[in-house]
Amino acid sequence: YSGDLKNGIRSGRGSYEWRSGQKYEGQWRDDERHGTGTETWPDGRKYFGEWKEDSFHGEGTYTWADGWIFRGTFDN
């Protein structure tokens, strides 16, 4: 993790990379992805949009590895 901390937990702007190569860059609140951010996977998938309590939530764009794209509203 590289980014802002509040009382020792992720809060504010930051990026995190899992051992698998999956990456998240964006906003955090109380150690969860929350706000606007981008997640990418090693196989080429990508999500950019709004997050709430560590889940896709709100307006966003999900792109599959084969190029298919969904733009719309996500609910957890």
C-alpha cells in the first residue's frame, strides 16, 4: 500500500497491489475502497468508477479482457 493513512488505516488517496498482480488506485475510507477508483486485473479486466464499502457501487465502467464494456450503475 502506498498512500494516505488515518490512525494507521487506509483513508484518503492510495494504491494497493495484491501478490496476484491485481491493483487498485483511488479513494479509501476506514480501510475499504470507497469513493472513486480504478481496479485492474492481470488478465486485462478493468473497473473504473464509484465504490462503497469495498464493492462496486454507483456509476462505473467494467471492461472485460476480451474488450466487452459495460457502462452503468452498480449496486454492491
